[in-house]
Amino acid sequence: MGKPTDLVQGTLDLLILKTLSLEPAHGWAIAKRIEQMSRDVLQVQQGSLYPALHRLEQQGWIKAQAGTTDTGREAKFYALTAAGRKQLARELESWERLSTAIGLVVREAE
């Protein structure tokens, strides 16, 4: 059986886009926000997060800008672009369809 932290393929992009729709953030803050919002169920590892951020930036859905964290460290801060907001809407719609379909199957099996 999978661990609770295992994500359905493609959901990491959705989680990152949703997190950045709230405010720009650096990588560590994005991972912490996802963890907090999921009540510590979802933990995004750096080995998954940073390649995803790079991929989303390549797609033009997020943009990075250098900045300083609250602790004074230099970091890349990521923000959603207009194209990213449109993609977030598509991803949310797709997630709703998928989660509804899974719910139907699970309930039918009872």
C-alpha cells in the first residue's frame, strides 16, 4: 500500500500552482505551505519540488525572481504568471473530474 505522502501523478504541479496563487514564495516555503495546508499529510521532497518548479518555469506558468527570505538568505521567489493562472484553472477542473470519478468507483465497490 502506498504511503500517504505518495502523490497521484501530476498533482504536484497542481499543488504548487495553487500554493503560488496565494502569494509568491521560495521553494522551502512552498513545501512547508503544502505540508501545513494538508495538515502534515503531504510532504514534498526537494528532489521532487525543484525539478517541478523548473518544469513549471519552462512552461511559462511561473516566474522566478531573486529575493531575500525572512531569515536573510538569498533565494529564488516564484510567482504565478497569467498563463499559470489559466493552467491552474484547467488543473483544478481536471482534478475535480478525476476525484469525482475515483469517488464513484470507490463508493460503487462498497
